[in-house]
Amino acid sequence: MAECGYMETISNKAFKWTDDFGPWLVRHGAWDLDEFETAPQEEVVKALEAIPDKRKDWLSGSLCRHKPDFVRCFFAQWINGKWEEEEWRYAPSDDWDLNLAAGLYTKLHSQ
């Protein structure tokens, strides 16, 4: 894990997770989405404009209130910077923009 950048070696017997492993840690509740600075508002608004209304309703609903579930649902269809209605990714990916997710979560769940 250290060789691929997901862990940093502290000593011969100690390691710590790096930000590169953040998508997996947030998805499984080990790190909180609130720990990430939110993306700039213009990025958040641009992403919201790209998501179909029925999906925005779904993302802002009770099924996506729990932050790990929100990131799973959002990134399942937010692929390469756009919403893919016909796609569904199941596993966390290195391209997850957790700052964008934090901004979207705040915007959708504070209304």
C-alpha cells in the first residue's frame, strides 16, 4: 500500500493512510466528508447543473443523508467530471473529488 501511495511509512512497524486513499476511507466511514474543504461554489453549481433533477432529488433525500452513502451514490454516476446516467461504478476510485462531494453534500442537505 505504501508503494502505490495509499500509505505513508512512519517507522518499520507503523504506517498512516494518505489522502490518496481518502475515497475508500470516506466511503467506509473511517474518514468524515466534513474533514474536506468544500470545492468553490462555482464548481458545485456547475456540477449541480449537470445532474438530472430526479437524481438531485435522490441525492438530497434520506437515502443519501449518511455521508458514506452520499459519496457512494454520487460517485457511482459522476465519472470523469460529468454525470453518466447509464453507468454505475461500485468501487471507490482515485478520481473521486472529495472536495466537490463535500460541497455538493452541504448544498443538497442544508436546504
